[in-house]
Amino acid sequence: MDKVLGIDIGGTSIKVGLFSTEGILEAVSKIPTGEIVSEAAFAVVTEGLKSLLAENGATPDDVIAIGLDVPGPVDDEGKVGMLANIELDPDGLQAAIKRAFKRANLAFVNDANAAALGELWQGTAKGASSFVLIAIGTGVGGGVVCNGKLVSGAFGAGGEIGHVTVNRDETESCGCGRKGCLEQYASATGIVRSYLSECDKLGIEPVKLDGPTDTLSVFNAHRAGDKAAKKAISQMSDCLGYAMAQISVVVDPQIYLIGGGVGGGFKLYAEELRAAFRKYCLAPSVATRILPASLGNDAAMYGCAYEALLERGE
Amino acid sequence: MDKVLGIDIGGTSIKVGLFSTEGILEAVSKIPTGEIVSEAAFAVVTEGLKSLLAENGATPDDVIAIGLDVPGPVDDEGKVGMLANIELDPDGLQAAIKRAFKRANLAFVNDANAAALGELWQGTAKGASSFVLIAIGTGVGGGVVCNGKLVSGAFGAGGEIGHVTVNRDETESCGCGRKGCLEQYASATGIVRSYLSECDKLGIEPVKLDGPTDTLSVFNAHRAGDKAAKKAISQMSDCLGYAMAQISVVVDPQIYLIGGGVGGGFKLYAEELRAAFRKYCLAPSVATRILPASLGNDAAMYGCAYEALLERGE
């Protein structure tokens, strides 16, 4: 029986999903790898994949497509760009996997783009012809789908919507070197920074935070009536709604999906976010739906598998 | 021999191009129509099309695709939205054309989107998989092509890039009701307005202008060393480069094409525009090409014909 693998590549381990061609997740395995830059490490990956298959009554010859999602740019040709946060030799890994899985089509996909494809295959966006996934975590990533296909971009920057400019007057720099990016206000880091700054302005003692991305505590403070938390989350919603209005004059999607870690708090800011988008958007787009993503941390694993499967059919 | 027609619908006349299926323009005809809202007017259109065919040794049965471009929104399903500037009953016209051209696939396309498709078929963007056409005339329109396909948008607002916000501090309203849109600074109207305002600031007597969209005179003044004209064109380039940087973090095209009437002055501001884009864009997109469009006023006629032909093949 034909199978598809989706491989979520992290800094020191990979998470692998074994899928049917219809997108049913049949098994998941986490494989510790260390840095993936040597033949020994590539073998750890390929042997791990073979074990997962064997445990589930399948063989390498059953695998027709393998997707790999990476935390960095991948261009329209499937070429992986510079990876800032993991040690990976994509060409070496690709060659090793090709040798071990001869029938399989391979595809690298950027992680936020992969998450969007996952939602398209088996998540909230199933059946939608156009949508934009906004993945809010430490940073703000995105995946843009138009005419049922992912828009990776000519230089791998498609869906880099954390870098829509929302404040031209900002004086602090974003990680990208520019100033006033969405990510500076709407990422987990940005929300916590806004919260602390509002506490300072209002003379409120901040709640105890578990690090610089602990939005959970900020959300809980908001639920408990904390004014600084309310202000920080309003600012996040306003910036996000404004950025979405900019995106809509370019691609005008049917749906926005809010995912990533901060996406988990969607209910808390959904109303404010929808109001902000409607305030800023061009009239025809006012009916655009804004919904939570549904596959959580598995979205990218689903999505890279789907992309590898799609490319095979072309 | 199979033929394709592209129909550019204006307020009081239509311009029709007769194409081979390879995109060679074999003949053009301009047909005065008046408002296209009655059976009598629909008959003027269909008879005009038949005459053009007869003059070129073809019959209605040779026509396999007919595109119609309209100055207004058309959604992903091909449905025409509200048309502000022309009197047209799209459903009535469509039915009349279908009766007269039984083999032909019909497609309505927004004019800026059609221009983009024209450039993709036979213009500067021939063979490109992704690009954005920016059509600068009285307003600023756009057409976004990703993965070789036009992005019309779920609500017909795809490519409405004249409405990217470039100045959140603007107090005057754009035609869309929002404030600070690209169109307010980079359209022909916007350039002339900036020029007059700069003349006022600098105490310079403006050159004689032939109406509120006469950018030709402003460009000529710039060539003659007029400081206010230089300032207005710099502002236009800066706003346009900034808006393009916003577009690139969403769809990251290979190429930007500058078209429309103001596109004709491309050489005059090309260098400033490229510098502005590079200043504002995310690092990976710095190599994006910025080029003049090449089909001029015929682009939309080519493009709607191409869309009708493409949709037939699906």
C-alpha cells in the first residue's frame, strides 16, 4: 500500500509522520539525530524511517513521497536557503534519502508554508482555494495559498508576513534589520514586550513570567482583568488586523487561519482581531473569514508530506 | 483554424483583438457600442465580432475562447462585481455571446489582472512563473501572478495594490474611503497633486498642465530641471518602492512590471524606484527585477483572451 512520510526537522531531532495517500496519520515517531550534517547522521534518519515503516507493516518501496519541512527559506524550485537555527546539510540528506527510498518523490518546504499546506490537506482550510496561515510563535511566520497552491516566492520570501511593516515610526530594529515589522508587535516576544512596557506606563506590577515568550501568563492576566495585558493584546490584534488588510489587497484570500503557539489563545482576541481587520480592509474583503488553525504542532508534518505527494502528481 | 478573441470593454466602445491560439494578434477592431445593457447593444457587439472574423477569413465556429476585460472586480469564480465607470450588463452580454459563438469558452477578467496576463502571454513577463504588474494611470491597479496563475482573489480584490497603505498619518481620504493608499501618491492624479503642492512649498510657478492627470508635463518639467517635479517623482518612487516591499513579503515575485500611462515614463524614475525597493525590501528579495511592461494599452486585450483560452484547457 502506497505511503507518504512527513518529516519535521528540528535542531536535534526529527518528528516523522506516516500517512496514507488520503492524509490519514497512521503513526508518528520522534528520532533523536543531533546535527544532520554527516553520512552517519543521514543514516540515523534513514534507519529511523525504515524502523517506523517496519513497525507499521510497510517497506521503503511502499513510500511514494517524502516531505521535509525546514525552519528557513525554500524557493519556488525547492532549493533550501540559509538555515539560521539548525545544522542541516539539505543536499546530503536528500541524496541519502533518495538512495534508501527509490520510489519516493522528495520535497523540502519552509515550516510556515508547510503548516499552511497541512491545514489545506487535513485542517481548517480543507477544500479552500485560497487562504493565508499566520503562525504566531516566537516570531510570526506565514503561508500563502492561492488557486490551491502554495506561494513560496521566487526568493523563498513568500508568506514572510511577520515582516509586513505596521509602524513606519518604530525606532527599534526587527530581527530582519528593518523597523516596524508585524513580528515586533504580534509575536510571543512582541506581546510580552508590549505587556511589560504597558505595566511600566500604568505603574502595574507585572505577573510572574516564565521567560520572554510567555504569552500564556499574559493571556491569563488578561482573563483576570489586568489592564496592561488587555492593552498589549489589543495592540497585537490591531497590528495583526492592519497587516492582514495589507495582505488582502495583494492576494485577497477566502480565509485567514491563526496558528502557532499564540494561536492557541485565539478565542481571547478573536473579536478584537476581526474588528481590526474590518476597520482596515478594503470594502470587498470585509467578509473574509478569520479562524483558528486546527492541526497544532503537527500541521507542518502533514503539509510537507502533502507537498511531496502533490509534486509527484505534476 | 482555431481563433481567440480578446474584448476590451470601455464606456462607449469596445476594442477587439483577433488572436491565433499561439497569441499572435492578427487583427484589431474598434466597435462603438454605447451603453451595453440591452439586446440591441449586445447585437452590436456580436455582429461587430462576426464582421471582424469575416474580414479575416474566419467564422464564429472557429472561435474557441473569448475573453472580456472589465474595469472592475471579478472574483475567483469569474463573477463580475460592481462596475463604477461603465454601463454594462455582464450576464446579458455573456448570454448573447454564448448564443452567437457556441464553441467558445467565455471569461470575464478585471482589466489590471488582464493586463498582467497579457504580459505573461506575450509581453515582458513571458515565461515567468511569478510577477506583479503595477498599472499606473489615473489610479494604480495591479495584477498578481503566482505559480503561473492569476490571483483574482476570493472577493475580487487580488492585485488591488493601489490600496496598500503607505502613509498611516495621511488625513485626506483615498477614493476607497481609507487613508494613505499608494494610489494617493503614485497615480497620475497623485503625482500631479504632489507636484502642485511642492511648487507651492518651494514658491515655484508650476508649468502649464493639461488637466489633473497630466504627468507628461510633470515628467518634462523634471527633465528640464524643475525642483518641484523632481520632488514629486521622488515621492512617487519612494511610495511605490515601499508598497512593492510590502507585496514581496506576501508573494515574493520574480519580477515587477511597471505599466499603464505613467509606466511610459519608466526610464525617468527607474533608478530611484529600484533604490527605494531595495531600501525597504526583506533581504532575500533584493534581486527582484523591476522592468517596464511592454504591451501598452493592448495588454488587457491580450490577457483576457489568454485567460479564456487557459480556462478552456482546465
